[in-house]
Amino acid sequence: MSATPTDAPPHRGWRGRLNRSSGALLTGLLLAGLLGGCAEEPLPQRQISHDDCLSEVKLANLKEAIARCDKVVAAFPKDPLPLNERFLLHTLAENDRAACNDIQRAAELARQAPPGRLDAVLRRELTLRQADCREAGLTPAQSPAAKAGAAAPPATASPAVQQLPHQNR
């Protein structure tokens, strides 16, 4: 008797049945994965870092940069670094009063920090920026107690500080 295409294939035992059923199962799983796995899940949000204020700053989008920095300041209320960085953003936006308010708060936080905790460059920037604000009449003169806690201002500003834009106050 000759086999026709509609006749059942010859008996292959348990291996033949396993291959056919596992093939169907595998095909079903692949289709389910392709069809059901297409939904895009949101990317996890990166946590705010204390030095995020000046990341990706574009002069055309200063308002957005200041808003992002506001979040950093709120997330790190006892860290003077974000306030120091927001000072620069406010200065670039020609909002000198807000800039000087930030530098005043940053200097107060720096005075409260234990010795050696803050970077020497940050302390120097705070001192220079406070002096600029005092010269412009935007912050009160330091009290003798505050002067004792602050680092002495350097004789000349560093080249990096000299390149910062200084607005007419």
C-alpha cells in the first residue's frame, strides 16, 4: 500500500511526538513573546545628584536650567554646592539679586560645615562671589563672626573666575 500525502506519517515513537509538540509549543511561545512583549516600559528615572545644576546648560534655555537646579537645591538643602551653581545660572540670566541671595545662603551653609568637609575651590568661589555681591550692594557686609568662619579672599582671582561674566549691577 502506498502512502498518500493525506495519510499519517509512519510511527516514530515518543521522539516524533515530542518534536512535533515541542515545535508547536516553541512557535506559540515565540508568537506570544513577539506580540505581547512589544509594550514599551518607561525608563527608570535617574536620581538627582548634587552637581546636576550645570549639566546640559544651554544659554537659550536658562529658565529650564534654573528650574532643574531649583530641584537640586530642594533635594540637597544643606549642601552649598547647588546654591553656588545656581548663583552662576542666575548671573547668566541677569538676575543678580537672586544670585546674591543664593551665594549668601551657600556661604552660611559653608560656615556650618565641619573643617575639611568642603572643597577648597568651593570655599574660594563662595568668598569671591560674596565679595562681588557686597561690592554691588546686593548683600550686607559680613559680620566679624562670619569673617572668622570664611576663608580669606585671595589677592587675585583665578583665571577661571576672571572669565565669568560680570553683569553691571
